[in-house]
Amino acid sequence: MANIMVAGDLYQELDGQLWEIKRQMRQPSGYPFDPFQLKVHLQFAIEGRFGPIVATFKRDMRKEGWTLLESVPHRIFSAVDGISFLKEGETYVNGEEMVLRARREFNANYGQEDAEWLLENQSKISKELRKYYLVFPGTIWQGSDGRWYVPYLHWRVGGWVLRFYRLGRAWHSRDRLVVPRK
């Protein structure tokens, strides 16, 4: 790869963008977006990796005409717990709110690669979680119908199965975000 010197106006523009990211991180309210995604994308930029999201799935919905909009890399390598994203008095929230809470409040932004790893390592999911749907909002698909979906695991007799649920619908107390067990 050729080394290209960044100078002049391009240097000023790039430097301004980096300063803006740092300014946002210093705000009293904090960085307004997903800080894990920022970290991932900055690392990709450092490594010179630009282009479409690269993710490897056993159940790749692109083969069924879906579009991958977002996906975080696999990060779960241990037993998991499930946590509710609902606040006191709530019976449900919309999908966008669930995703925001997963990312900003609960550090529970895990994706389909983690869900598929758990499918292969089902002993890492406690029996108590079988009554819940385990949600993985770190991967967002656009279905062939134009709607957005996220993967979830659902217990069926004999084991967990991977499914997809529409973000535009309500998310209830039977849904749980996944976090590594402490």
C-alpha cells in the first residue's frame, strides 16, 4: 500500500472531525451515540479497513434477500445472564428505545455472531433464561419487506433456536438483553 501524505485542507478537515468526536465525548451528557461502535470503527480506520460491514454468519439473511445494516463483532466467550431493559412501571418499549437502552444504559450491544456462538455453546445459557427471548440488538437487518429486524434466541423443546423480530413492534417483559455473567 502506498503511503499518502495527508496535508493542507484534507489534514484540516480530518483533524476537525477528530476534534469533534473528542468534543462530543467531553459533553456532560457523554457521547450521544454507541461508544462501542465508535471504538470498532476507529480501530478499523487505524487498520485501513474501509468498506461494507464484514460479518460471517451461519444463518446469513443476505442469502434470503435481506440487507445487513449493522453488526458488531463477536465478543461473548462465557456464560451469560439476561437483563430487562424495561424501567419501573413499563410493560413494553418500542424497538428503537430497546436498542438505545441496550447500547447506552446496559452495555449489552451483542449481535448475531454472539447469538450463533451461544447456539453452539448452549450450556452457557442458564435454564432460568428458557422462559425469555434473548435479544441481540448489535445486529440489525433490513428484511426484503423493508422492515428492520434483530436476531433473538428462543427456547423450543430440545434447544435454543435463532429467529428474527421486527424492531417496529413492541418489546416486552419476556424479552431480555444478554450480558456476560459476572
